Amino acid sequence: MRDGVWTRRDLLSVGVGAAGACAAVTAGAAAQNPLAHGLATWTFYDPRFADSERLAAALPGAGQLHPVGSDPTPLLGLVDLERGLSAPILLQGVTTEVVPFCLEHSVDRHHRLEGCSRRVDGDLFAWSLIVHPRPSAA
Amino acid sequence: MKQILPPGVSAEAFAEALNAFRTIVGSEFVYTGESLVSYSDPYGITTEEGAHAASAAIAPASTEQVQEIVRAANRHGVPLWPVSCGRNLGYGGASPRMSGTIVLDLKRMNRILDVSEEDGYALVEPGVSYFDLYNHIQAKGYKLWLDVPDPGWGSVMGNALDHGVGYTPYGDHFAMQCGMEVVLPNGELMRTGMGAMPGSSTWQLFKYGFGPYVDGMFSQSNFGVVTKMGIWLMPEPPGYRPYMISFQREDDLEQVVDILRPLKVGSVIQNGATIRSLLLSAAVNSTRSQYTSKPGPLPDSTLKKIMAEKELGMWNIYGALYGPPPVMDALWGAIRDAFSKVPGAKFYFQEDRKDPRDLFHVRANTMKGVPSLSEFGFVNWSGGGGHIGFSPVSAIRGKEAMKQYTLVRDRLHEYGFDYLSIFAIGWRELHHVVELLFDRNDPVIKRKAEEVFRVLVHEAAAAGYGEYRTHLSFMDEIAATYGWNDHALLKFHQTIKDALDPKGILAPGKSGIWPSRYRRS
């Protein structure tokens, strides 16, 4: 996943543990872009991993948590990201990398993205993605 | 982001070209700078600095705009790289072969122009994804099935043109293509097959038209920009019954493939059935770390644990029956009898697999043409989410399958990678699609992955096994392995390229075909 708000070097230099990584990642995204405050937010976790739900719940503005396991297909129906976006939204979570990857690549040529990601362990990443609608591509 | 330029094009000429493109499509659809991150290859494996970097991207909305862009590219001498949905991930995605090329992003050309339930076809533009076409068919209530690859967010046209495959009886996507409209490198518009006859009603019904059959010239090539393509769709069958057969020993592969051949050639196995390795089957909903934290090949004890836990074999066939129930019963009888000869073979229908997350349920949907992203789960197997496909082709022979399997497995293990693969059965051939998984955040692992990939290409070619499709970074090498009679085929391609595209503006380097201005000896 690309770094939009923070560079990868910034993330690695933070050097915090898993919970800190999540807070740092999302705080960074939120702090850099005032539009992130008050955005419609979707927070994801992977029920296969014990730490995932706990860490995702600790993300700023987490609210309702959405489970997503190995199969990212349901993500496409959650929000019509590819074309039907009228206002910026915040997507975040503590999951395997395929989740932010699929979210990012389902929209990256249709909308503008700001994102950051930090590896938590061998399987999990803490990440956030702000999706800004571009003019309609139709 | 540093501005790169097409080779041999000055900054001034490039700027003039972009201004010409802005006049054609509007400034908001000419992308430069940070926007080009969208056109980088997420699974880039090469360690070469700046490889496959776009200099700009343009998104036209119509065939007429594509024609104008191509003419402008000729006038200004700038190269274009057409992409449809840009999701040929694992093979380069939306990135160009040659750094500095301008991506011609056809995503806005996403109309489903026609669907005929009666004749079983669709006519689509490049930006139509499998999800788009599936949703359209469902919304209209047509009794038609798609054939979908893994995953389903790619372009119907793009996948067929890259010789992609799926898993229903219509699994050879390019064989199901019928009729094209193409913008030639000089901007001229051409229709192939019966489309070349004004007023014809058979453009999507009869592939060949009259004279040389040229549609294949526009697959995996840089001879034109396809702007419309017909694809045949399967009528919804009166019955559908997916099945799974697991085989317990590694060595069973040879017997399984030899049993499979006459069943496939004789159409008893009707669809693009697959033989899937244990780890590729397990990886869709598990990760390596759930079984071990140790590097190196998984020991037999761990493989047996995975087999027991997931109720999988070392090899697993996923196939399906289509037709009226008596037909399906007869076919199943023949299939079951044949594979029962393999000691320990186990047979399943969907109701036998109780876990709702079982891979069989994913394959059951795929084999009836329901698109998904489910198979992305396997890229998490070793963490870091990168993958590239190594895809040699062989005859459907047990000895050859074993030879390929042991060659690839041993090399991957030597370099520290797990072996995950699928043997996809075509009309007369076996596609051995090996998923080389790597951590895309780790440059050391990426370097090893690149190295072992090149070794495999050369070892497979030495044994007579060529790739059917490959990543941008390896196109020249793969093209070179098709070198019979002093590379007669490549020279033929180059002759056509020089004739059609003398200024070399269309997709330089695609499939190893370089226009003369960029050609190395």
C-alpha cells in the first residue's frame, strides 16, 4: 500500500508497538487532513487473529467494526467506491494486507487517495485510507 | 514525483504532446505527477530502478478520442501503453513495459454495448469488468453465465486479449472471443470478422469472416488498440453440480493427470477443471504463520496437519458437471470410476463440505461464473502480499506434470519460497500456474524472487516448456525462448510491427515486440 500522508520512513521511525502503531497511523492521517474529522468511517478487523479486533477497536473514531477475513469480496458492496462517491470517507483497520490493497486498487484510478500503513506483525497491518472523490469518470 | 520522459523525446515535445491530449480529452483526464502512482505496479518484482514507470496517463471516453490520441501520438512521436481496467495484477497491472511510456487508460470506455440472450454473446468496451457484466446480466434477468477468472475485477476484454482462462466450459477466454473493433497505430478504425461487412448481423456469431483471421494479432500484442470485443456467453444450464476430488500423496499427480487426459479430451470433464496444490488450497483462508514460524520448506508433519485440518489432499481437483440431471449423473459415474483407481481418492459434493469458509464454496461459485475477489486471500500466505505468476504449458501427461512440479518445487524451496500452484486443464494442454509469493516490502526477498523466476524461465524453456503469459519485466526473456529457426516468430512480429506502426508509438516492448526506434539487437 502506498504512503500518502506519511512516508514509509516516517512510519518506520516511530518504532512503537502494535497499539501505538495503529494510533500513530490513524492519528497521522487525521491530523494531516482536517477533512478526516467527521468523515464517514469504516473500521475493519480480521476475526482470524486475536489481536486484530482489539487493535481495530482502539483506532480513533472506530465506531462499528466490520469483520473481514481472508475474502475481500464483500468490501466491494459495502461502499460503492469505484464510482458512486460524493464525499470523502475514511477507511481504516487492522487486517491482512489484502484488505487495504483491494480497497485501494478498487478505486485508485477513479478517486484521489491518502493512505498510510504500518506492519503490526507477520500477518497484520494497521492502516488508514482517505478516499476523496474525483470528478465523475463517466 | 520526478517527471520522466519517453526515451528520445524532449521535455518540450512531451509538453506539446500533453497539451494536444488535453485538447482531445479535457485537462481533468490527463494525469501527471502524483496521480501516476495509480499506474505503478503493486507487485513489481524487478529491482531495476525506475522500471515500468509511466510519464503520464490519458483517459479517453470514446473510440473517436482514441483515434485522435493515436494520431496525436504519431505527430508528436510519443509512445502509448493501452490498459483496460488495469488489473492484470501479477503481470504488471496498469504499468507500461518501457519507462516513460504514456498509459492510455481505457477505464472510461466501460459500456456494455449489447447482450444477446438468444445467441449467447456480449459486445463490450475495454473498461467493462467481470463484475460489471455479471451485474448487468443479473439485473436484466438473462439466462446467461459468464466465465470468470480469479479475481473478477479485471476487464472482460483485457483478460481475453491476454489469453486469460476461467473455469466453466467457456474457460478459454480468447477462444470465446468473436469480432473486434480496433484502432490501428495510424488512427484508422477497423472491424474484424463479419464486422468488416457493412450490415452484417453475425459479427458476434461467426469468428472468421473472410480471408486471413486476424483477431489473434491483437492479443498479447502491440498492433492496435481494441475498442470493442464480442465474447460468447454460456446459456444457463438446466443443472449444475460442482465436485471436488482429493488425492493424498504427492506422487499421485502423475496418475491423476494421465486419468484426466482422456476425460478432458473426450469432454467427459466439461469445464476448465483444475488440480490445485495443497498449499494454494489452504492459503485462500489461512496464513503460514498459523502453522509455523520457521523458514524453509514445510515439513511433512506440517503438511499432514494442514491436510487433516482443512480436509484437503496434496492435490485437489475442482470440477463441475453441467446439464440435465441424467447427463450429470452419467458423467459423474465415468469421472468417479476413473479417479477411484487412485488409492485414497476422496470425493465430495458441496453439501459434504460443512465449513462455510471452505475453498470449495468459492470454487463452486467461480465454476458457475460468479466473479469475486476471494482468491486474493492466498497472497497473504507468507505475509507482505506480493505475487507473480510463473505459467509454463505442457501436454496433459502425468510424467510431464511431475517433471514440471519437481523442477519448480525444488527451485522454489532452494530459494526459500513455498510451492503453491494450480494445474488448469485446457482443451489439449496443461497450464501450470505457479504463484510465487513474496513480501513486497522486503527488497532482499524481492531480489530472490526475481532471481528464481529467471532461473525457472530458462530451466523450463530448456525442457521445452514455454510460458503462456508473463509479467512486463520478463517479456523479452520469454519471447526469446520462442526462438525456433533463429527466432523466426519474433522477426515476423517485428516485420508486422514496423509495417503497422513505423513510428513505434504503440506499446513498445509488449510481448518482446519492439518498434525499430527502440529495438536492440
